[in-house]
Amino acid sequence: MTRARAFVPVLAFVVLAIVVAVVPAFVSAFRAQQFAYVAIYLIAIIGLNVLTGYTGQISLGHGAFMAIGGYTTAILMANHGVKDIWTIPLAGLVAGAAGFLFGIPALRLSGLYLALATFAIAVSMPAVIKRFEGFTGGGTGINLFGIPELTASLTPVSILGRELSFNDWLYYLCWSIALVGYVVAWLLLRGRAGRALRAVRDSETAAQSSGVSLPRYKTLAFGVSAAYAGVAGSLFAIATTYVNPDTFPVALSILLLVGVVVGGLGSLVGLIAGAIFIQFLPIWSQAVSKSPGAPSVVSGALLIALMFVLPMGVAGLVERLRLLTRRVYHRSSS
Amino acid sequence: MADFMQQVVAGLASGSIYAALALALVLIHRATGVINFAQGEMATFSTYIAWTLTTNHGWAYWPAFAVTLGVSFLGGAAIHQTIIRPNEKGSLLRVVIVTIGLLILFNGLVTWIWGGEVRAVQSPFPAGTTEIAGVAITTADIGTIAVVVGTVAALWALFQYTKLGLAMRAAAVNPAEARLVGVRVTWMLSLGWGLAAVLGAVAGMLAAPSVFLDPNLMAALLIYAFAAAVLGGIDSPVGAVVGGLTLGVGLNLIGTYVDFVGADLRLPVALLVILVVLLVKPTGIFGKAEVRRV
């Protein structure tokens, strides 16, 4: 029984990996690019899930950590001639360090105060980027399209003798990082650290009196989640081949939290649903009405409606269905 | 020196606008323990109502002002009854997400109805300056401060001297016992949301003439209001007003005299205020420390 239980998630993961691997063969390059963005959002919300889902710390500012990652990549490529993929781990490190540092003052904040402080970070990030013009290119940003030898944007990448288009290459790059990121997060959260983080979420006082070090685990959660956001931001920069202060707006930070909540704070299925929601919500909303402003109205209304009907997100729905099928199963077997 | 005093007065004017919006946040936070992230966008919506009444329907300014306040009040109360109340019982995250949904919704609604163009709004106060002790103060600044002071005084009188105000305070402080003595708690909370919307509308209408009207009118203002509320203590109405004025004057002086900050970095300075206050004295200047049983 226990072995079977451990087996199911592994099987689900393998199936998912296979599905991810074969999808580009069946969809257009344009779709492949859209799915690459889904993977980017997935990376960011896997990280945010560590912080918000497991540790209970609401962050409305993870777009700012994505910005740090994105700008790390852009600056390294444009000014130091580093090839795009090598900047990804560095972007993760820099953003992770920033998150860790922000985690220290954030120790004193909980609940709404933290939401507020992180929201303020997201709002002021573009102003800060514009101010340090010499470093970040100011309002015009940094163009990566002009340096094709460092990206796959104009020079096709060949793997095992097969040439990949830029979109397919992007798709595989983002999804392999997302899947590895998921496994890493799973390994981190299944053991002692995950238990400690959940204890912090459920009751800080109780966790502390059981010997969980609040400073250590909260800053850890912040650092880890920011590192994920940094990697996502780096991929975002590589995907758009261009960064400017508006690449990472407040709306992005908000969307990331929305993605986590829609996903339902937890399972892989839920998180993927959240990432898909983030990527396609604006597109679906535009399908409803194209007049300016209307997509936002649809998104906002949809989000509120979702909180009415699915307060626990997609993961909650899956859990409810599971309980339901089990009940039906038990009834029919007895 | 005269220049310095002029900057102080200008700071007081913008500070009074922050104070009004901060007061709205504090009102809702005291009553329902929620921070309304949509407060700014609701205020923008109200401001557009006033703009359309005066510009497109030829109303005089002050009747439009009064009608806008009425509409905002009803709207705020209705939003609490229909959207916030059913979601209040869940986790904190759920309410935060709902107010963020409202933020996105109202922002889109404004663009949808009125378009995204930047529009000039005429000030209701005559142009020109008044000289007081060698300091030239614009009439608009004096008018702004006067309107906010009037609104805050009216609110204070409502809470302090009327039975309704007492019931509202009771509902906020101890809902269970208030209910036992016959206070209709949920209606009192809706009333609080309505009043908060009124305050937001006042802030928006006063801010619009000096910064132009566009759908993102209140985005930065909301952060200043947050900073003001945190500075004064998020549960203290007096604190919100003092915090707003302090922040207004402080930001204006820093923006004028510290070259590095200038006009661009005021928002990050507000963020810094939020962080420093929360770290050094999380209860703010006037707040009381919260004691929680576990």
C-alpha cells in the first residue's frame, strides 16, 4: 500500500515528462512558444508555492525577483558576453541571494503586512530599474536580439544531430528546467525542511516551541522561492530577447500569486493548471471582448468567481473528486 | 526659507490626499481585518464618475462631487455585501485574492468605459495664490487641505457622537458581543466599506487636477497611502491622518532637496518607509501592539 502510494506520483511525473517531450511534434511553433511560457510561469509558481503554499507567507512581489533574474541574464549577456544558458544558474543565485536578504526584514512581518511590503516592492521595482540607468539601460532596456551568437534566436541549436527551431529549443529548455525544478522542490519539501515549513505555516508559535527555527526556515523559503523566480525571469529574458522595466510589471507579480492560488497551493497538477491559467487568461479574456480594458474586467471577474466556487483551487477540486470516487468505490465494494 | 515653507505646504496638500486614502484603508482594516488592495482602483472609478458628470453631462463641480460620494458609498457597501462577505470566512489569502480581483476588475472597467487616454481635470478651486507670512500658497492647496479636514472631521463626529458610529465601533472591536446587544454587525461592516469608498473618492477627486486623470491614477497613491497607514499605525485613524501628512511633507522635501531621489525615486522611498516602520516599530506611531492567544 505505502509502496503503491509512493509509486503513483512518480508514475504521474514520468507520464507528464513523456507528454511534455512529444508535444512539440504535434503543435505549431507558435503554440510551442506559448507552452514554453507556461513552463516559465510554472517555475516561478513552484518557487512561490514553497513560500506561500508551504510556509504561509503571502508574496505579491515575486515579479521583482523575476526582474532581478531577467536583468542578471541581460546584463551578463550584453555587457560580459556570457552565453545565455550559462546565465540561468547565475540569475537564480543572484535572485536567491536577494530573496534571502529580503527574507531577513520580512521575518518581522506576517500576513497582510508581508503582502503589503512585497506589493510595494513590485510597484517600486520599475522606478528603481529606470533610475540606475547606466547599469540597466534605463527605460529603453537591454536588447538581446542584437547578439545572436550568444542566443539561439538566430543560430539554430542542434542536439544529437537534430536542428531545433528557436521556439522548440525554448520549449525544451524551459520545460526541462521546470521538471528538474519540480523534482528539486519535491525533494526539499518531502523531508525535514518541508515539515518545518508546514509547521511554520500552521502556527508559528507552535513551530517555534517544537524547536523549528523561524529565522532559518523563513529566510530559506524566501531564498529558495526567489531563486526559482530568478531562473524564471532569466528564461523570460531569453524568451523575449529583450528586457525593459515594463517586462516585469506589477501585474506579473499579481499573476504569479493568482497562479499559485488557482493551482491550489500544492500538487503538481494544480501548479500546472495555475501556470496555464496565467499564460492563457489574457488570451482567453481577449477572445471574450477585444475592446481595451475588457480583458481585465473578464480576468478580475473570473478570479473573484473562482474564489467563490473553488476557494482551494484546482488542487482542492482534484482532492474533492478523489474523495468522492473513493466513497463511491467503497459503497459499491461493500 | 520661504521656499522651504512653500514645499512644506505643498507637501501638506498632497499629504492630506494620502491621509484620506490611508484613512479608508485603516477603516476597513479595523472593521474587517482586511487590507483592501482595490481601494485605489475603486477611488479611480469614483473619480471618473465625477469627471464624466462634469465634462460630458455639464454638471457643476460640487453637485457632481456630492453625487459621486453618494454613488461611491452605495458601491462600497454593495461590494462588501455581495463580494467580500461571502469570502471573509476563508483564509486570509482568499480575501487578499478577492480584493486583487477587484483591483484588476475596476482597472479594466475604467479603461473599458472611459478609455485609457490621459485627461486633464479642472480644479474646482480658483487659480492664484494667497500670501501668508511671506509664503505664497496656492488656493488649490488650501482647498484640498480644507476638504480633507472637513471630511475627516465629519467622520470623526460620526464615530464619536452618534449612536450609529458607536454601533460601528462596537462591531469592529467585538463583533460577537456587539451582535448580542443588537448591533447588526454585517451591516455596520458594509457601512464601513461604504465610508471607505467615500474617502477614496474624495482622495481621487482632489488628486486628479494636479496629476491628470488616467486609469492608473491611484496606483502610486495607494502605495503612499499604505506607507502613511503603516507609519501611523494601521489600526489608528488619527495615525492615518498624521502619517499621511508626515509622509506628504517628508516626500516633498526629500524629492526637492535630495538630488539622488528627485521625482523618480519617491515610490521606493515610500517602500523604504513601510519597511523601516514595520521593522523598527511595527505598530506605527499610534498603533497598539496586538496580543494574541494561542
